[in-house]
Amino acid sequence: SAESNMCDLLRINTDRGVMIGDGKSRFSIGGKPIYHFVGTSTFSEYTVMHVGCVAKINPEAPLDKVCVLSCGISTGLGASINVAKPPKGSTVAIFGLGAVGLAAAEGARIAGASRIIGVDLNASRFEEARKFGCTEFVNPKDHTKPVQQVLADMTNGGVDRSVECTGNVNAMIQAFECVHDGWGVAVLVGVPHKDSEFKTHPMNFLNERTLKGTFFGNFKPRTDLPNVVEMYMKKELEVEKFITHSVPFSEINKAFDLMAKG
């Protein structure tokens, strides 16, 4: 479908853990099955995966760099470039400055946005985010007014585009309510708690604002990921600045600890 990248067969199913063809695992240890993590099992030196999960990329691309394109960076980048589509010179708010949010800022920068406002509760992330195109920052803890009002005051009525990368439902509502009447578009990327509910006044829609969601930045992995790799090879997309640590396989738990600490 030209409309979507949502594939019924290969949609991420964290409960499946087995191959689609026969419902069995391809791994075992001591006669007991080991299950496939998210259909790819990439925490192993050798793996077996469904053909639909394999993309052929430029053989000259360094694998220790482009491996990070397979999830977070592509998701944020695509949320900006493919879904929010900020016009040149527009103003974009990015909620959450983790890897996905920084990639969304990078996408807004590549698209030619003139103001990219990073919103995060952790001010220590702000300086680093300038490398990804952020021009100014809002820490909700510094304001008594709701964030959407702070952003509206900064931008003469609201931002042109917003991209939410936190998974916090309140941030999702703020991201929608901070866009400008008439043309503002908000894109939700973060995955919320299963019991979360999104509430906003219907007038926000009647005032011609748009709310969108995206999965994997609307990229189709097999056909589009090779193009994202080419963006990197042509130096249009800088991947190195997303990588803060390199950890050997044997210390994978240390990597999880680093991630948990932000």
C-alpha cells in the first residue's frame, strides 16, 4: 500500500517468539527452546529470521554504525520527514530528547525548519541536542503555565509541527494542543501505557489542527532502509553523533545499565 507501512504479517509482536512458518523456535540450549526476540533475535552472533525482516544495504556501509538505523533513528527521522513534513522555514517542537527525539530534530533540520524547540524535563540533554538542530529549549518544570501555552506564546499562536517522542500521554496532549490553528500538525511517536487515554477538546480539531500517529516513521523496512543508509553514506545524515558508547557483546548488561541511566 502506498498509504501505509503497517504489515499484518510482520507487525512487531513481542509475544510471538517463534517463526511464522511453523510456529517453532530455531534456537535451543540444552534441549530447551530459546525464543526469538521481536522476530529478529539480534542479540546473537548468528540468527534466523523471516525474509521480510531482512533488508539489503550498501555493502560499503559500516555495520557498527548503520545498525542503529534499524529502530530509533529511523523512527524519529521518518516521523519528521515522512509524516510531519515541516515546510522550509517552519517552527517545530520536539517532545522528548532521547535518541528518537534527537532523530526527529535531525529530520526537522534536514527538512529546513528554521526553529526547532526541544521540550524535555531533563535540562542536561539540551546542550547535546544543539548538535541535532535544536535552536531553543523548554523545560516544563521552569514554568507555571501549561507547556502548550508557553509554546504558543513563543511562536505567535502555536508551532507549525510537533513530534512527540516520550510515550507520556500528557506530553501527547501537549504536543497536539501546542500546534497552530488552521494548519498545525502533531505527530505521536512514543508508545503510551496500555491504559492511557488521550483527551482533548473537539474544538481543537474543528479549528483545523491535525493529529497523526506513526510506526517506524512510516518507513517500509525492506525498500526504505537502504535509502536511509544512502543518506548516511552521502553525509546528509550524521549517525556517529547518536552513538555515545560502544560495548562488546560480552558486556551487554552494562549497555542496558547505561541505557537505563539515560
